[in-house]
Amino acid sequence: AIERTFSILKPDATRRNLTGAVNALIEAAGLRIVAQKRVLLSRAQAETFYAVHKARPFFGELVESMIAGPIVVQVLEGEDAIKKYREVLGATDPSKAAEGTVRKQFALSVGENSAHGSDSPENAAIEIAQFFSGNEIVG
Ligand code: CMP
């Protein structure tokens, strides 16, 4: 089915001017960027976005890395978009990511792993709603 997923190009990616390089991989996979904006997260926004990881030992480091610079938030649309985008990204840990994936090519570490993609339709809907209103998404 045609789905929408939520994507973040993280500060380590924007800092190295990789927005276009990641977007090229997204589009080459047949996903359409139907909404996109560059923003600087507040600490509160980053903590809310990653609330499910609050109890993890890396939570503080994760929040710091996400507010270290601008991010690009996106909505991606396409056939099986949630699973497809996670394939484009590769494993969370770049040392385990497959050849040709975003994280294999660009990630610096498991924390600074260049991009985020939703892991389920439920979370995609929640994450999209945190950053975009309906009229900002144009399919
Ligand atoms: P993301 O897809 O944004 O979802 C949660 C993030 O937590 C994940 O990508 C990683 O960047 C980060 N993360 C997961 N495990 C670790 C870890 N061991 N140390 C630091 N960050 C981590």
C-alpha cells in the first residue's frame, strides 16, 4: 500500500552538507519527498520526540546530538514507504549497515547516524503530526 513515513536528516548530516546526497538516495529508491523543512529543535521538542527512549542510558547523548545543529524534517510517500525507507537507511549501527545504505555511506556512529525513519505506521502518524500540519504535506 502507499504509505507515508517521517524522516529526519540529523545535525551530523546537515553539518556536512549532505541533505542533497541523502535526498538523492531517497528519490532513487522511489520515495517522494512530499513535505520538507529545515528547523532547529528545542531541547523540549527533542525530549518529546524521543520520549520512548527516556530510560535508555544514551538518552542524554541522543538529545544533545539532535539539538547540536539544524535538522531537516521530511514526509516521504510511496509503496511500503516505512519499510522501504528503513532499508534505504540501513542498520541503526553504521558498522552493521549494508553497502549502499545512507548509514553505511554517511553515519559517524550509532548516535550520529545521519538520519531517522519511523518504525511503524502508528509512529509515522504521531511523528508527522509533531512537525507538519495537513496543508504542509503535498502529495
Ligand atoms: P533513531 O532512528 O533516530 O532512533 C533512536 C536513536 O537512538 C537511534 O536512531 C540512534 O541514533 C540512537 N541510539 C541508539 N542506540 C544508541 C547508543 N547505543 N548510543 C547512542 N545513541 C544510540
